[in-house]
Amino acid sequence: MARRDRSEPAGPAPRVGLALAGGGPQGAVYEIGALRALEEAVDGLDLGGLHVYVGLSAGAFIAANLVNGLTMRQMCRAIVKHEPGEHPFVPETFFTLARSELGKRVLSVPRLLVEAVDDYVRNRRDVTLREALTRLSRALPVGVFDNEPIRAYLEKIYSLKGRTDDFRKLRRKLVVVAADLDSGQAVRFGEPPFDAVPISTAVQASGALPGVYPPVVIGGRHYVDGVLLKTLHGSVALESGAKLLICLNPFVPVDTTTAVERGVMRRGKLIDRGLVSVLSQSVRTLVHSRLEVGLASYYERFEGVDLMLIEPSRDDYRMFFTNIFSFAQRRAVCEHAYDTTRRQLLERYDEWAPMLARHGLSLDRAVLEQERDLWAGVELPPPPASGRRGRAATAVLDELSGVLDRLDALLAAPEPESEPAPESAAPVLPFGTRRQERGRKTA
């Protein structure tokens, strides 16, 4: 789709806002694939020239790239290969151990131990040894990975010609949302008095998920991931005058109703997969419920606005069971997001086409009905043959796993209670006893 030259007068452009939620590196890759599908299918939509952009965490990373002129084609290519003239998008940028933080916490252990023992000795009537030793919890690191490489990476790509790391020099409005750790308040970087903060630093702060990355210090204050307060912060775009708000949220809870019949899970019970899956589902449910409440309130607070939410379906097991911090499957996740978004646009065509038309945009059904390949569209070769063989092998293993699961369920089913044998029946021999036929039961 042709892109309008930014140097030309904008004219009466539609007031479209884009709000991008977080979701780790996997969420960023999902948003890249989904946005690529969106720009192909919606005539008149210039993702680089929207009225306002709002992002938090991974969404802030994508929004800042868009407003700086990076195209979806460039971002799709960057997650697969190193682009000439661009800095590589590699795992090391996001997963470098926070050695300074870890070292500082380890070195604090002797001092904390002495303080704990001293507290116990001085106040043994009121403090138990266990209570005194809780002081050692202060030695736990506030973040495992260093987010300084993320800031440095963004600073480099925004230093190239035609880009900027200064909110005040952008041609379009960008708001990056983070949370002030000590006040519990949302902070909008990009709006006064926070527009002097470099974009790269704001994105670093917005993605500082506690426990994963340490808080970012700006002006003597500590900032963390904006998702702690709201899921999307889409109201920021509506307050800035957007009449159509396109929202992307890659972080949704899963519904395991069809997981057994589709061979994804043995019993359809997330508890079988341990603590990580239980925590993931719990956090996703909390985050998504806030999103639903927030979106419903937008219609009440802002008159005459339209909302368009793109997110994975509740039975999208690939998105749920893929580690949100994984880089290994970024190509598959991007392709999956592209395909599922195209399908969602087609399924909701009758609802979304008239809505987009109200804002001067056209949803192209013909494009959505075509067979399209994400990688061909960005001039990249298809996955290597080894990848295709790997997927074929995975399919075989999945089928085998399903057979074994069904066999396990069959063997685990309880024996049916048998009727008491009549007195005239022959005695049951200790050997050569015929096994009762087992009942079939879905695990």
C-alpha cells in the first residue's frame, strides 16, 4: 500500500489513534504481524502518519518505532534477519543479566545477616529468629535482566537520519506510559513536563516489569512497567482527539474447553502444567478483565468514538503456551499473528467495514480473501526446508502424544462395579482370570 509522503500537507486526515499493550518480546512480535495484516487490508490507513500513538511496555517499543518512520515491512524483516544499516534485533538486547544489580544484592547479604542477628539479640522478647531473618529478603534482586541494552539499542536506531529520540521533535504525538513506583501513579512520557525525557529512556521505563527488569531512575524517581496500572491506557489517545481508536492486545487468558479434543492438553487442566501456567492464566485474566472494563467506559466518557480491538482468540493455544520472553519462535509467532488477524478482519468484516468507512478508511475484502504469505510480502524467502521438516516432525509427535494420552486415559479409567455373582456361578480361579472390559472415559 502506498504511503503518503510526510513532507506533503496532511489535509483533512482521519483522526485515528493507535494504542498498543504490552506482552514481552512475544507480544511485540505479535503486534508486528498483526499490524502488517492491518495495513495491507485497510485502504487509507497510514500507520506512520496517525493522529496519536500510545504504548506501554512492548507496545511502547512498537509505537515509538512507527512514529519514527519505521515501516511494518522493515520491522517484519528485522525480526528475521539483520537489515543493512540497522542495528540487529537480537535476544542479547533483551536478556543480558543484570550483573551490577545481582552483584550488589549478593554483597549486601553479610550486612543484612549481621543486622538480622543484632535485631534478634536486642529484641528477642518481641522478635523471633525467623522474623529477624526476613530482613534477608532485601537481598533479592529487583530485576534479573539489564534493561540498559534496550535503551542503548533504541537510542542508536533513533539516531539515524530522519529519526529522533526527542518527543518534542516528532511530527506525530507519541505517549509512552509508565508507573511511578513510589507514588503508584501513571506517568505520560511525551506530555509536559515529561516530554524532555528521551524516547529511548521512556520506553525502557515503560517495559521495566518488576522482577524481570530493574526500575528505571529518571529525575530521582523510579519507574516501572505501565501495565501495573492499566492494560492499554487507550483513554490517552481519545483525550488527544482520536475518533477511531485501534487497539492491539497480545495478552489474553486461554479457554481450555477444546484443548483435549485438539490434542493440546491431556485433561484440559492448566494446573497440570504447574505454577508457571497457573500464574500466567491468573495474570492474563486480571489484565484482560481490566481491559474490558476500560473499553466499556470509553463509550461513556467519549462521545462519537469508535473502537477496534485486535487480540488473540481465547482458544489460541499457540499464543498462550509460547513463552512471552521467547525469541526462538519469533518468526512463527509473527506469521501466526498475521494469519489470525487477517482471519479476524474477514470474520468481522460486516461490523468493521462500516465503522472504518465512517473515518474515511476502507476494509478491502478482496485482499482478505486472497491467499497471502507474510514473508513474500516483505520480500523474504519462506522458512527453510529444515523448518518445514521440523513442523512435520512436530505434527507427527503431536499425533503420537495424542494417542498416548488417550491410551493413558483409557488405562486410568476406574473399573466398573460388577454385579454380585450368583451362587451357581463357577468359582473364580486365581490364575487366568478374564479382565473386566475397561470403561472409556475422557481425562
